[in-house]
Amino acid sequence: MSSKKINYSILELAMVGVDINHSQVFSNTSKLAQEAENFGYTRFWLAEHHNMVSIASSATTVLMTHVAANTKKIRIGSGGIMLPNHSPLLVAEQFGTLGSLYPNRIDMGLGRAPGTDQVTAHAIRSDRMNSVYKFPNEIDEIKKYFRNQLPTTKVRATVAEGVNVPMYILGSSTDSAYVAAEKGLPYVFASHFAPAQLFQALEIYYNKFQPSEQLEKPYAIAGVNIIAAEDFSYAENLSTSSIKMMLGVMTGKIDFLQKPEPMTSELREVKENPALQRMLKYSFVGDKSSVKNDVENFIRETGVDEVIVASHIYNHEDRVNSFRLFSEIMQEINAENEVFAS
């Protein structure tokens, strides 16, 4: 096992369950962030998705503001802003404003996927493909807006100038690994839903990394799904909501997050579908002991510096409990690493 401390964080999609309205979803998101702060999580990131009834984090920076206002010290960030959907100038202005409102607490995670289907992506920004190809250049453009500019500079993001907002590169393929390494930025891999190129991407990132003003050495974060409970069978029952949700994603029939039900032979068969198994390779479901074993193996195999967790559980109390158990797991792992190092 590694002797370094492994940070642990949350990726929140503000999932909309059947019979749960948006106001309650946003309230639950804020309450979860408060609990995460108490549990010792490093950061609480919000994803950007559009035109999905099951996800309410579409206005990502607005929701970040809500969460930051209701917490005190946990880092709040985007996991991420899908840059081709946005103007680099507006991204700089929004995050510069957030960085001044909540000093040293805001993270800017940037990706280039649409976060939606192609029809919706076109409705968001008809010329987005030009931005996809210019993704590395637009990262540099945002960096420029955060530097102090001369008064004679024609276009400035004055609210961003001199504000400390660390930048992170998100990805689910090797392309993003090259960008993160070249720019000398932390790298976040979406292994919680697209694990196929995880190890290849990490190898590229570690080997190609160039130090920057922000980062002297590589810093890698990888995503996992966690559904933990005191009882293994109860955790399996909770996971039925997630199984049905992922099946909807695969079949193009996205629906609200459904209430859990007892695990059936039919759902177990769906779970064993090879395509679903590939997608959910790093989904760890069970009691504390089994989840800890899975997480330890994941950290050992990847060598990541931080684990970021998604958890698609219908009931708010069950979800909070799952994140509590995961925080206990990570604290135990870090304590054992510290003993090992000494």
C-alpha cells in the first residue's frame, strides 16, 4: 500500500428521484455538502449535464454558489464545466467572482465533452465543435484572464484578475491526459463510468507531466461509485436504483432515479450484463469491510493521489450514511498508511 495520504472527495450530480422535486434535491445537495465537510472530505464538486430529467446540476456555477454559501471550509468546484458549451471569458468571470466570494475554496474543473446528447449540445452552442478542437488553447485563454492585465488590454475579466482558483483537467480518454500533462495541471479521470482507458491515461499523464506555476509534480484523481451500508444485503438493495439508472443510460431511456427494491434475479442478471459490467467496473457495493477491500485495491493499482466518489442512492439518509462509511474507510486507510510509512 502507498505511504502517502489519499484525499477523498465527492462528485455530486444532484440526482432527481421519482417523487422528489428540484427544491428538495437542491436542499439535499446542500445538506450533503455540510455532512461531507464534517466527514473530512477534501472537495465537493458538481457536474454539468443538460436535458436529463434525473440530473439537476445543469446550472453548475449557480449551484456551486448555493453550496459554498451553506458550507464553511470544504472546497467547492466543478466536475466539471464542459468548456465547449461556454465562452472562456464568461467562465473566467464566473469563477473569478466565486473565488472572491469564497477565497481559497473554489476549484475549476474543465472538460470538453458535451454533458448531454448531440441535439441538446447543438442547442447550447451551435459552433461548439470549433471549441472542442481549441480546448487546449481555451484553457490558456482562461489562465490569461486570471493574470493581472494592463489597463490597455482590450478584453479583460477584471473580477478574475489575481484571484486564486486552481484549474483541473477532466477526461475519460487519453486525449485529456496529454493536455493535463502538457499544461502541468491536476488530472481527473472519469473511471466511475468510463474506466476503459484509465491506466493508459494515467501512464501518459505521469510520464509526460511538465511542472507549472500551479503544480510541481503530477496529481491524479480518479472516480469510483460507492454504495455502502452496515449490511451487505441492504447495500445491494440500495444499488438497484443505480442499476436501473445505468440501464436507462445505456438504452437511451433516461428516467428519474427510482426507489430501491429488493435485489431480484432479473436485476442481478442485468447487473451481470457485460456492457454494464465494463461501465461499472469501479462501482463498489457492500458493507464497510468489502468496500474497503475494493477501494484499497483501486488505490494500489492506480497510484492516484485522490479518490472522488459518486453515489446514486435514492434516499437522502441512506446516501449520507454511505458517504459517512466511506469517510471512515478512507480515514482507516490513511491511518494504516501512516503506520506503514513510519
